[in-house]
Amino acid sequence: MDRTRPLTLLLAGALAAGGLLALTPAAQAADTELARNGGFEAGLDGWTCTAGSGAAVSSPVRSGTKALQATPAGSDNARCSQTVTVKPNSSYTLSGWVRGSYVYLGATGTGTTDVSTWTGSAPDWQRLATTFTTGASTTSVTIYTHGWYGTPAYQADDLSLYGPGGDPVQLPAAPTGLAAGSPTSSSVPLTWAAVSGATSYNVYQGATKVQTVSGTSATATGLAASTPYTFQVTAVNSAGESPKSAAVTATTTSGGGGGGGGLPAHALVGYLHASFANGSGYTRMADVPDSWDVVNLAFGEPTSVTSGDIRFSLCPVAECPGVESPAEFKAAIKAKQAAGKKVLISIGGQNGQVQLATTAARDTFVSSVSKIIDEYGLDGLDIDFEGHSLSLQTGDTDFRNPTSPVIVNLIQAVKTLKAKYGAKFVLTMAPETFFVQLGYQYYGSGPWGGQDPRAGAYLPVIHALRDDLTLLHVQDYNSGSIMGLDNQYHSMGGADFHIAMTDMLLTGFPVAGNTDRFFPALRADQVAIGLPASTQAGNGHTAPAEVNKALDCLTKKTNCGTYQTHGTWPALRGLMTWSINWDRYNQWAFSKNFDSYNWS
């Protein structure tokens, strides 16, 4: 279905020009160049760029062999910065060369008046410069360059801070007191004591750095159940990285619903039009081939948008002449389960808007969904909330601690259902890319308002339920172009789209460009790729050969094309499709291709 891309306001007249082009004052005897690697000849050494937005490139450059290129994305303006040691009550000149539209150069933490200067348009290299005087107790400042929201990549080269050098920054000491909290089946919380002079901390899992955080706590995620892990932490400042802390070891729990739910290593998931008919025709439960490991019954729908009262019934005979009786339907479900298959009730769909805005609606949702599960003897629940079911209220900006009632109540409702049915309860979700991967650029209404409040709105639900989640199969169809972790837009219909979108789930990403709000990776066995079964089933149909390329790239690192993944995941769970009925209409082309694919 159509989705309107959120708009980021770009009003040139509202851009702050906090600083003017200034002539460089005469250098004093003690003046020196203080910026480290200002020509980016050593890559990003010494510089930190938000949301992974920056990179050293070999073209275009102003001098030498490298320059900085950084790409704004969503609410991230591609800010690259460096903290420099300075002397109090001293004068400094900041300068640099830039290319692009709305490029800034500035300094913060001066202790007096922070300064910046900018250019609205620099089609070729243009010099920016400004001056400042430090305060009476200022010993360090942060210099930076950035672009503007919604604009293309900019370049910077030969950045310079000239003035009296400050006392050298000392390398921080190794952190102490590293401790592991109570693990889950896929995560371990860590805490440690603050280190004097540290500006950030690196977290190591074994020998691999897995996180950089500004505080004294972190949570390692995406871990395997019942597995021991060893962690260490280092402290970082402008002088470098400290030695590693003493190691701590923690073992994840055995887990439950967040595991495979009794599924095969590689599973095929499909939606069965059980309550309605369309051009694909009705398919009886007993006629669903054994290829399908999970059958999602489409759909359980609410009596009204806000009631929380979910109802499900078989398609009426007048609409579906071949429909089986309820008794035959239930018997066919039992037969599927006896063969090791899972049958779930899917809630929502395109027409089934569900907004659990009150605790009463939440409780009604739990009781009514339980009734459906019990009546038909189902294995669990699929959440297919679309349209306006989920949105974030203004000010709800942290996916880790949501405050919007429709989000909080859904999380509580699902946790209640999981607690009721236990470890064998199968939980799957089928959000659209708008509600998940778009969160890399936009989250809710944004820091200034004006964005679509639904952007990224599934992220808090997925995150809160990740230890209960059996499968996430995002709909890689009916989607607009979405930016991947390479900061390029990707469009549906080919292997590239599925590779880029799945890589985001298996790598994790900063939400709305905020590196302090990082959506952690899911386990590969929790992820399947959602596709339409035929050209009639939805926009973005992908030919079988392209589906296989995507699987090859993600599980074997072959046939990857231009997009380079951040890992290889042979445990990727499988594929989901809309729908079993449309696959039957298309002579079972989708499921036959899945059956014939060589995962080894």
C-alpha cells in the first residue's frame, strides 16, 4: 500500500549562522597546529562521526590523497568532531575547506561564546574560518563540521585549529569494577566504575569491540542461548584507549519463546486467507502443502479500532463456496501440528486497525485472543499491525523506554499471553519497512515535529519482546525506497533490497542517527525475509533467481552485488510470503523455489 515518506523541514532562512568568516590573526610564538589528522590522510583517526555517517575518500580532495565525506540521514546532520586540548584565556583560529550545500564548521565548549560559520552553497572547495577565545578555566574544546538535514553528502579537508597548545591529555586508566547483571537468553547487562578523564568506553566481547558508549553501562545483545561470554571494557579520550579491564564471564539463559519454537533450521512461513476471499481463491487448511512450516491465519480483526476485541471466523460460504466446516478446519489444524507444523492467528492486516489506547482495550485484547487460540488449538500469535495501529506520541523519542499507550499496552498484552501459554508459545511479527528500517532515518514525529509519528513505531515493540520473539519477518514489499546502513536508498523488487533490509536487522542500527540509541541486532534464527508470492500478491515481487541471490549473500557471502553486508548468517531462519493462496494461484512457484534452495 502507499506510504508517504516523512518530510524533514529544510528552511534556509532558519539556518543559524553563528560565526563570521574571519581573517587569521598573526601567529604567536607559542601557537601551533592542534587539530589531529585534519587532512584525513589517516582516515577518520582522531575524528568521530555520528551514525557512521563519515568516511575518508580519495575523491574529491583539496590536498593530499584523502578528504572527509559525510552524508546526513534523517534527523542526523552527519556531524564529525574532535576534542582538542587548549589553554585558558587564549585566542584560536579554526579554519577548513568544504564542498557541498549548507556545510558548517564550528567549536563548542570554549568557555566563552561558541562559534560556527557556514556556507549555503560550495560547488567547489571553499574556505571557512572563525576565531574564538577560551574561558578562564577552559582546557579543551570540541571542533566539528556537519551538513544539514535532508541534503546530499558534503566534503571537508585541511581542517585546522591554530593557537597555543594545552597541557597534554593523559591516557585514561583501565576501568575497574566490571560486573555482569542477570543475563537473558540473548543479552547480558554490564556495569563498571567511571574513569577520570574518559570521554567514552569501548565494550569488548571476547577480542571483538562490539559497542562504544558514553556512560558506565551497556547491554550486550544478539547472543546465543545457554552460552558463556567473556567481556572487557576500555576507557577512551583524545589521548587514546586505555588497557582493557579485568574480564568478566556470564552465561546466557536457556530461553524459551525467543528460540526457534520447534521450527526447522530453515522455515517457510505463509499467510492463509482463512476469513475472506479475493482473486487468489480459497484454500482449505487440509490442502496446504507440507512445504509450509508456519501457517498464519489471516486475519483476526477487531470489532472496532479501539475496542481490543479480536474476532476470527471462517470465510462465509457465500463468499468462499469451497470453505470447510469449523470441525474440518480444526481437525486439519491438528493434523498439521501432528506433522510438526505451527498454526498461528494473525491479528490486523491492511484492514484490521488495532489501537490498544487504554488498559481496558489491552485486557480485552488478551482475553479475546486467548479465546481464539483456545478454540482452534493454535500455537501462538502473529502481530501484523499496519496503517495507523501503532504511532508514537510527541516526546516519545527513546525506543528503549516507550511511553505511548498503544505501544506500552501492546507490549504488556503480548507478555501476558506469553506468560499464560509458556515457552512453547510461538510469537511472530510482520511489520512493514516503514515501521522498522525507516527508523534508521526517522523516529516518530522527530526532534522538531512534522514527521509521521508512525515512523519506526514497531522498534520499541520488537525490542521489548526480543527475548520472546520467535520470528520477525518484515514485509519487504509495498514499500517505498529505504536507506540502508550504507546510507544509500534501496528499492524493492531485487536481491539488493532484501540484502540491505535484512542486514539492518542482523547488524543493528542507531535510531534516527542517534548513536546513544542503538537498536541491537536480532539473532539470525529470529529473522525471515518477507516477500509477495506472485506479481498479483503485492508490489515488489522478486523473481526466484533474485530471492536466491539474497539468500546466498546473507548466508554465504556470495552473489552480494554492490551492497556489502556486515556479517554472514548461515542460521537465517527462512522466508515468509503473502500468501499461501497466491502461491497456489501461481502454481506454487515460491514454495517450490524455497524447497529446492541449497542452504549449505
